[in-house]
Amino acid sequence: MKTVQIKLASETYNITVGHDLLKDCGNWVKKCLTANTKKIVIVSNQKVFGLYGEIVLNGLETVGFQCLVCLIGDGEKYKNFRTLEKILKFCGQQKISRTDAILALGGGVVGDLAGFAASIYLRGIAFLQIPTTLLAVVDSSVGGKTGINTEFGKNLVGAFHQPSGVLVDIQTLKTLPKRELTAGFCEVIKHGVIGGKDLFETTSDFLKQYPPAKFNKFFDLADFIRQSENLIAEQVAFKAKIVAGDEKEEISRDDSQSRKILNFGHTVGHALEKITDYRRFKHGEAVGYGMLVAAEISKNLDIFPKHELKSLNEVVHLAGKLPNAADLSHEAILNALSHDKKNIGNSLKWVLPETIGKPRIVDAKEISEQIIRKSLQTAFGEKLNGKRNNRINKQIS
Ligand SMILES: NC(=O)c1ccc[n+]([C@@H]2O[C@H](COP(=O)([O-])OP(=O)(O)OC[C@H]3O[C@@H](n4cnc5c(N)ncnc54)[C@H](O)[C@@H]3O)[C@@H](O)[C@H]2O)c1
Ligand SMILES: [Zn+2]
């Protein structure tokens, strides 16, 4: 078992990483909270609760907590005001008090919603996370960002609300579908590319030894468990370090340690999600392509060495197969990028790799449209014929 401490100006808490930890989650919660806590609202969805709900409930009830289960719909489309209201109403009906807590059991959707509810219910109550997707483990459960989607866009309403503790049980990843693993590993790779050569190498070696396509076969191997724990603890420690140095993502910062570097791969990633109406790609898969494009741009600007681009490409492919992107209209991607630019006050920034492990934040003004087009072409492979592209253009507009 490993513990990563997150030290922020306002508070300090631990992320505990290990295996077979769920059965003892009651004692973990006791360590995270004050002695006054009596009730715990478990927010989850049917699928995850069906897999891990009973063991968590038993763990909590054995040490005396009163548990109340609030199940929400499964998927990004439920990350909205309506579900938030449902959770808040549930807390009110169950007479949850300021000394009680909300526990998220699930992926990033459950975590973002439960965390946001905890941040505003009675002006803020304690929040705990048991993330159960790889993406939630290494990314969304670290850093205190919570929120929901609105009709104007994703994650546009939310709050910073740090959890009192995060419990990662590697064993929960055994039931993850392959695409969720690939998506999670893309964010894992992202941390490697911006975090340091060592983190990149550890990630790459892990993926070579334990391909995501056969992931669930490895869980009986002691070495796999040990290496997974190490990799996840290193990943979490990296994100924790960045978050600690820039807790609220200061707008004016654009240095190589600012929280903005975590957006590596997300500029094109968000554009891909948007033009396909959030249906074709899992978020992490879109980030996978986004990293390939950003790295191509960097190479085309003579910032990023060719052999490092090759290593990055290889590792992204080790994460698993990404959905086809060669048929997507470059025009639509460029439009989505310029729309983003307007939304954030004409100051779109790209996070580009300078070397593996060293990101640079570059103003969009410094990158010509021609370079972006060329990089899209290479990263997505050959485009299909014009006819198909026209059809897709129409669907988008
Ligand atoms: N707060 C942040 O800092 C932050 C960072 C990155 C992403 N996010 C958010 O996270 C969300 C994406 O999270 P996600 O990728 O975890 O998606 P998700 O929460 O939708 O989970 C993906 C799917 O996996 C299922 N699942 C979860 N755990 C499982 C398990 N152990 N076994 C089998 N199935 C399981 C879920 O029910 C769901 O169907 C997005 O809304 C994104 O905006 C937030
Ligand atoms: Zn992301």
C-alpha cells in the first residue's frame, strides 16, 4: 500500500493506493473524518454499486456509520443540474448535517457530481472519493475540481472542493471495459509526457509488459499488483505536485509548472469530442489523438525531436486502439478550435512538448493554420475521399 499526501495551502489529505482495500474502507473513512460523522451518503450508479456497493456498505457499517445510498444515472449525459438537484434533495430528505459526509463510488462522472453536491450542500460538507475508473484514479479524483455540464458546454459550472481522502483499490479496475482502460491510459501517458522522462518510461514499460487488451488476466500476479500500485502512486503524486503549486489554476500563469500543462492533448481532444457530439470518442481517447496532434505541431515547429515523437506515438498506440478519426473534417476541427478561442477571450493556448517530460505553453497566435492542418493530416492518417467528408461536414453543422 502507498500513500500520497496532497499538501495545499488550505488543507492536507491523503490518497491511499493499494489492493483489496474496500473491505476495510470503514477504518479508512474514520481516519479521514472527524469523530462526529454519523451518516455517509454513498453516491454511485447502478453498475458500479452492483459491483462494489455491498463490500463498501459492509466496510462502513461494521465500524458504525449509517449509510444512505443515492444512485444516479450512468454516463456523461447525467452530469447535469437535474442530477445535482436529485443528490441535494436526497441529502435534505435524509437530514444530512454539516458533520456528515458524501462519498463518491464510481468514475469521474460520479466524482464530479458528488463533489459538487458536497461543495454546496449546507455551504459545504466533507467529501470522500473511491474512484473506480483508471481516469478517475489518476486524474479526476486528484485536485478538487468538481462540476457539471450545462447547455453551454462541459464542466462550465462547478467549484473547487478538495476531498478529505481518496481511496484507490486497484482491484476495482479489473472489471473496467477495454475502452475505458484505453481512455484512462491516455491520461496516464499525458502525465508522463508533461511530467518527466522517468514517469514516461515507467508508463511505457508498464504498457509493454501489461497490455490493456489483456488487463483483467493480470490481477492474480503479485508483480502486476506491485507495479500497478507504483505506477498509480507516481501518477497521482505528479498531479498532486502540480495541483499543490497552482491550486485554483491561476489565469495569468503559463509556466511549465502551472496547472494549465495538464491540458496537454486537450485542445484538439475537446474539438474532436465537440464535432462528434460527444458520441464517438471517450474523453481519454480524444485526448490520445490530441497528444499526437500537439506532438506533430511541436515537431513541425522544430521544437520537439523526431525520435521523441516516435516514442510518444508508440506509447499512445500501446494504450489500445483509438476510434477512427481519419474521416473527420479538418475544417470542422479548426472551427471548433476558433470557437474555443473566442470563448476564452481570444487567448487559446496550446501545451506542446519541448522534450518528453518538458511542456511549453504556446499562444495560438504563434501556430499557423497550415501547421495545424499538416499535423492533423499526419496524426489522423489519410483522410477519406471528399464525398464522405462532405457528409460528415453536414452532420456537424
Ligand atoms: N474533476 C476533474 O479534475 C476531472 C478531470 C478529468 C475528467 N473529469 C471528468 O470525468 C468524467 C469522465 O470520467 P470517467 O472516464 O471515469 O467516466 P465515467 O464516470 O462515465 O465512467 C465510465 C464508465 O465506466 C463505468 N465504470 C466505472 N467504474 C467501473 C468499474 N470499476 N468496472 C466497470 N465499469 C465501471 C461507469 O459506470 C461508466 O459507464 C468526465 O465527466 C470528465 O469531465 C474530471
Ligand atoms: Zn482529460
